[in-house]
Amino acid sequence: MKQTLLIITAGVLLSAGLYVSCKPEMTDHTATVHTAEQSNNTTAANPLAAASCCWVVTTNQANHKIEIYDPAVTDWNTSAALKHSWYPNASNGFTNPTVGWLQPSDARLRNSTFFGGQQMLVTDTKGFCAIIPYPALTGKQWAINLGEGVNPHSIELLPNGNVAIAASDANWVRVYTSSQGTWSTVNKSFALRAAHAVLWDPANNILWVTGWLPLVSDKHTDLANHILTALSITGTAANPILTEVVSRQSPLPSFWGHDIQPVIGDVNRLWVTTNAGVYLYNKTTRQFQTAPANIGNRTFVKGISNQPSGIVVLTRPDSIKTPIPPQPSTTNGWTTSYVDFYSATGAWQSSGHRNGASWYKGRIWTPDYQ
């Protein structure tokens, strides 16, 4: 999540392919969107519209915690809204402090027949990655510190108990053999520059990933190099083999892929975000469609998802919103103190806001892959 601060116009930023998507020195403060930010409202217009099924998980880089909220509660500053919070420390099986934990970058929930029950998966840009039993939120199934300069950005639990991790600064997607022990470091890599997202697809038994490859040149300024693609994972749990499924490779419609999430209710589509917008991807036709207005035109969306009702949940930096909302995130330029909710057609519904928060990602808290 380190991003280079570039004071340039939004048109140049989004079309020239400059790498500012999620490295911590980010953000272009001159970037604008096509409509006013509805998240300037600090109270939800219709909180129940955002609460049809799922809590929301956030990665708070101000207090260095994973936080889970109930969107049915209008005021996210209350204890009623905050359902769980977690960070690695001596009270839950780690150390004070835990090396590699400072800026949490991803969190998701998965069912696991391998480990038994539900598991929370987390990454931190400083190197920490782990599988944590949920809802106990104590102990660990697996943990590792990958160190500085790797920037683990996304993590996914595979059915066999292994984990896939995308590292944007190390330029790889790896499968770690977490099935083989709590501290297993054995891994296999797939080289992918600026790797940002991983998502397991149980319907097709593939791992969706986004980043860029030197397909037409060795330059990130060539849009044709920026892709959504998929990996097959074969071999054994102890010795995995990663192979790109080239037939699944699709060029992104704009620079710097960021998040990939399932469209809940449609197993044939994915949410895909880039620096320039939000898209719906059809797995069969391999075509991208811009998401509905006020969703599709949102730039630098860090986290995207939808509830079964169709309500869309997203987070994007406060620093690039126009106008900047009240009580914005002040920790850095790539986080927000708002989680925004939109209807399936793109109408703003409500926002969850917490004073002092700096959330990088916010998504629905669901154990389902799709």
C-alpha cells in the first residue's frame, strides 16, 4: 500500500497508468469523480437497507485493528455497532508488539473443513499474515511474517488448508503450505507484478488474481499488460503447483487492478476494481462492464462487495473524494472513515462512519466464496 504522491491531473493519473493504486504514499489529491460524494452524510438515510444480511469487516490503519461492524446500527461510534475487533498481541497467542503488524490490508472469513469451523484470514502491509479461528479470535492455525518490502495485499484460504497471498511490492502470488503446520514457510510462486488480489473460485477450481505481466512490453504504462487472470493449483497440499490458465486471461479496461470479489447471487460474475473505476466481469464472455453509475465511476476503490439483497459495499480514500467529507481519515492518503452502501442500481443508501477511523478495505463479512 505504499503509493507515490503525484500532484498531477486525474486524467493523466488514470490514463497514463502511473502506479499509485495502493502503495502507502498514494494519493492524487486532484482526482475527482463525476458526481458529488454522498458519503458526506454522517448519518444513514436508510440503515436497514445496508443490513439485509451481513456485518462488515474493515482494516483500520489508525488503531491497527481488524474491526467488524453491524450496518443495521446507524451510529458506528457506539459499542452496539462494533461487534468484534482484533489485532495480534500477547493476550491472543502472539507477542507485544507483533512484528510485521502495523497497517492491516486485508481480512476475510472462510469456512474450513480442513481446520474445522470458520477462520479469519488477515494480511498486513508490513509482512504479517495469519489464519485465526473465528469467532474465538485467539490462537492461530498458521502465521508468518514476510517482512518489509513485500506488501502482502490479499489472502485467500484454499479448500485443502493452504493459503494464497498476493504481494504487490514483491511481485508475486504465492501458495503457502499452511496445511502442513502452524509455522510452515514452504511455498510456490507465480510471478505477477503489482499483484493485488486473490479469490478462490470453487465452481471452476481456479484462483483469480490481478496484476500485470510483460505481455506486450516491459512497461507498466502499456494497458495491455494489466490483466485479470486465473491460476490452477495442482500437485499436493505439501507440494502445490501453480499454473496460469491462459484461456482465462483478460486485459483490464483500465490501469492497476486492485480488488476482486464475487458478485453474490451470480456465480458467473466478479467485481473488479482498478484505479479508474469499478467493473462487473463475466467469466463466460470474458467481458468487463462498468458498474452502475455512482459505483462504476468511483476511483481508487480499495474494497468492493455486495450483500445478497444487492446492496453494494465499498471503501475508497477520503483524500480523493469531492468534496472531502467531514471528519475524514487523517492517518494517510489511502484510507477512509466511511464505508459506503449503494443500491444495485448505484443509488447511495447510507454510510457507516467512525470518528478517527482509517479503513483501507471494507467488505461484507461472509464465509462464502461466492
